[in-house]
Amino acid sequence: MEAAMGLMRRIPPKHTETALSALLSLLPHHSSELLSQVDQPLQVLCDVDCGKEFILCEYNRDADSYRSPWSNKYHPPLKDGAFPSIVLRKLEVEANDIFAIYRDQYYEGGFSSVYMWEDDNEGFVACFLIKKDGSKTGQGRRGYLQEGAWDAIHVVEVGPEEEGVAHYCLTSTVMLSLTTDNGLSGTFSLSGSIRRQMDMNLSVAEGHICNMGRMIEEMESKLRNSLDQVYFGKTREMVCTLRPPAEVVMRLPDC
């Protein structure tokens, strides 16, 4: 299992589904662990009851059905599926409306979904998902890449409230893949994933959604900076080393 997880951490996100399927056939007795621990690129399904798309993941799946955050129904229909409590469902609806605004302002399109459920420690867990397809044929206002996808998964564990303060544990994963193809630069492909965690004790005076939103906003900023430095910065450094710009080549002394 340890070797399998190590392998999955090194697999490009766009090949995760194929690699995971192969591991499930090799390690069927570890299927539940693999499915719960391996983050896969997000998929989207349309809720026919309200005409809105929602994101599929392990956190809204029950058997082979997925619960929509818009209608609170399973697709395909499931008789005895798990549902959040009335109070938590109300918070989930509010979070989806607010997070859709956040997604539109930061990503200028794409899809978002928020799911909530009770945990065993008298608290609850919230999962915030964003999927942006940046390819030429993708949904959204911008599409300059031949292929491109950004999948963000934010899971917030909220502890029980004590004296007006709650403990929040945020685990965030971002999966990025992109491909460009033009006559000048040829074909270029880059993909990878990054995961970070954050713990905070915050007052609940302004509400859980406000606290979780601030943490996610801060974490996404850190993740974008890390991706820029690790992937794009290192790639730029390597390309400039292997193929120096013309103005640099002109200044090199003759051998």
C-alpha cells in the first residue's frame, strides 16, 4: 500500500485515473483505502432537476450514485443514500451560493460545488471543489490552451464549538495540467499536483462559512505561488539554460 501511494504521488494528474484503475485490479483488498486517499481529476455531471452542473467526487458518492448540492438528490436515484441534517443542509446551500461568487471572481468561469456532512466528533466536515477547464473547447471565459485543467479540492474539518471558538483543519489539493501547441514553440506539456494543510482556532462570531472562506482564500494564494515557483519557475529556468534567448546568445564570447 505504501508503494502504491508513492507511485500515485508521482503520476501526472491526467494519468491518475488510468493508474488508479490498474492498482485497483492489482490490489482489490486495498480498494477502499486507494479510493479514499488518492485524489483524482474532478468530473462534472448535470443535475437534470435544476439544470445545473455539479462536481463528482468521493465526498458526495454513495454506491454508484452522486448527490447534487443543488437539488439534494442522488443521480442516478438512490433510495437509502446519506444526507446532511437539516441545519447542515441549510449551511451547505448558503456555502454553494457564496462559493459560486468566489469561483466567478477568481476563476472567471468553471464549476464549483460544496458538500457537508457530520463527523464522529460532534463537528462536521465541508468539502469545497473547483474545476476550471482552460482548453480551447472548455467552459469558461478564457481558453488559450490546447488542453488545460485546474482541479482544486479543499476539505475543512470543523471541530465542536467551545466558548465561541472552533478548531478548523484545512487540507487542500490542487491538480494542474496544461498543453500548448503552436508553430513557434511546438508542443509543451506540464502537469503536477500539490497538497498543503492548515490548522487554525477561530471565533465563530462571524460564522463558519466566513472562517472557512478566509482559510481557503489564503491557502489558494499560497498554492498558486508555490505552483508558479516550483513548476513554471523551474521550467523557465531549465528552458533558458538549454535554449538561451537570442539576445543572450549574441553576447556570448566566441570560443
